[in-house]
Amino acid sequence: MLKVAYLFQSIGARFDVARGETLHTLYTLRGLQQRGHDAILLALQGRKVICSGELEAIAGERPRRAQLGELGLSGSAPFKLFESAVRRAQGKLNVPYYALFDSYRMYDAGCLNLKGFELIHERYNPPALGGALASKRLRIPYVLEVNADVLEQRAFKGVPERGLRRLLCVYSTRLAFKTAARIICTSAVMKGQLVAKWGVDEGKVVVLPCAADLEIFQREYHPELVRQQLGLTVEPIVIWIGGYYVWQDLELLAESFSGVVGVRPDAKLVMVGDGERRAAFERKIAQHGIQDSVINVGAVPFQRVPELLSAADVAVSPHPSHLPGTGGTPMKLAEYMAAGRAIVATRLDQISVIIEDQQTGLLVPPGDIDAFTKAVVTLLNDPVQRTRLGQNARRQAVEHHSWEQYAERLEETYLDILGRTL
């Protein structure tokens, strides 16, 4: 049995809300625990720090009930008073958030609560410093999970890091990369970016694609009830699940679905999720006059996602060709596959590794509206091909993309670092 601490330094982390990063964290911890390891989460909770392996409490409706870790100086009244004063001054002077107090709090919690642990595994989120510094102080091997080049990703979103904060983000990134015994990323494309841009030693980068909960996506649902809830009967359903962000080509989706409706007027597009570009997408749909063909469900609890997928005929994953910093594989692809849906996705290098064209889905060139439209219409009109692709996708998910397999591969990485076998 290994003693592993998973660190997530983010003031915005909500483990009671179904978001990609927190779901990934919780499933990683659950997988390790199911393999018999003592795996806990160390994460910010305001000015306190969760230090617990009780996943039901962490992900419950009231996560503040989760067990908290011991704090030293960062938990003292003088420290908090000083912190409050500095934060107020920063707010008045419009000084950027540097996360220095949070980094120290995570370092403080790590040093006090992780004695006896064998590994620290941290989700990369610059300018976080706490995990890398705590691992150095405790002399515990450090594993860094990198799901994107966050600096490039933020610039692509139109909120680039500048000035002193950028210097701090670059410093924390280089410190984390240098400290890490292994770096976990979700695709060979991401691995290439780490090696080429940051000079990371190729030998310490391990590729572990995203996974899905096979059990929850295999349960017996009642598609007809889902359709009734959506106000539908027998209309063909195309579903998209995700966040309305720049790494989703929502303009392509709007344009192509307008073409789909031109051929199949009865088709409905069900949009599941929320985000900063939702209003822009809805305006684009209105411009095409197909708002009656689009159902915006909004953000839903994760338990609702498999149920919605069960009613869908086709699941889509459109992405632009130029995605700085986002060389990862979308988690929703593994979930589409686990649900046994026929998939239409953009042909990006990292997606082509997961989806085999004509076998587990249909891949189309980035930005090609006509090709995306044709692929969706083809599947809507061909139930035999839909079934074949969906069954193949489910089989691929079972063989390669379960969280159990992800945890097993992660375990192998940990043991390799420690020079041990079970």
C-alpha cells in the first residue's frame, strides 16, 4: 500500500460541482483507493485546507464538512490579519493575484500533514508553489499532472499573464517541472509541447489519456423519459457536452448544425454545459434562425450526463485547429465512448489517437463546416452505422479508457519512481 497525497492549489476548486478538473481529481483518488492505497486530497478551502480521503464528504453538498488539515503559521490569527490587510490593499490598488499566501498555506499544510507519505501528486496550476516546495522540504518524490500549458491557454482565452504575475507563473512552472520525478500528461501532443517549449526531459513524461466511469455509463436508463423531459418524442438528437470556451469550436457547431437542419428539419441539438461563450453561441444560433432546433440544458450534475447521453443518436466534439497549450484529450470523448454513442469529432492529433476514423467515430478536418454537417447527417440517416460505431467505441473504452486502468497505470508510475513492486 502506498501513501499518496493529491494536491490541488486553486481558490476556485469546487469538488461538489461537476467540472472536468475536479472530476478528474476525484476519480484519480477513488481509483487509487480501490487499488488499496491510502490516497488523500490536500486542497484549499477558503483559508483552510482539506486533508481527507473521504471522497463522499469532499464531493458532497457541504464540502466544508470534509476533514481539515493542521496548519502552522498560516492558520494563526496574526497571519490571517496580515493576509487580510495585504489582500485589501491589493484590491484597492488593483494588484494582480499572486497566490503567495495560498502557496504558503499549501506548503504549511503539506509539511505538517504529509509526514510519512511516500508521494506528492499535484495538479499543475501556476503560480502554485506549495506542492513543489513541500516535497522538497519533506524529501518526498513529486509527481506533476499537466493537462494543458496553462500560460498559453490563458493567452488564447484573451487573458494573458503579464508583468510580475507572469514572471511568477513562469518561475513556479519551471520549479514544478524541475522538481517533478515524473510529469503526467494526457497526450503525446502535450508531451511534445513540454519537451519543446519547456525543455522537460522526455524520459520523465508519462502519457495517460483521460478515462471514463464505465459503470455509470452502462446503467439502464430510460431514453424515452429523457426525451419527454426535453419536450421531444422521436426526433433525432445530436448532443454536445462541455464548457463554452475558446477550445470548443462552437461557431463550427452552429454553422454545421444549420446545415444539418436544412437536410433533417426534425433534428435537435442538445447543448449541455455552461461558460463564457454561451451567449455568443446562442446569438449565432439565432442568426441562423434555428433556435427552435437547439435545446440549451445548461450545466447539470454529473450523474445526469449519462442519462442525457442515453437519449442521443450522435455525440459531437468540435475543436479549432489552433489550440495553444491544450494538447490534452477531452474527457468527454472517453465518456461518449463509454456511453456507446456514435461520435463526430475534429481530426486533431491527440483526438486521432483516441478516435479511429470509421471505426469508433467519424473524424473531420478542423473548420470544415460541410464535412462536419455531412458526417452528422450520415449518422442520423444510417442507424446501422451508428450502432456499429457506438459498439466499437464502447469496446474501446472498456479495453483502454476506464478509470481503473488509469489508476493501474498511475500506480505503475509511482512504483517506478520508488523503485518498488507490489
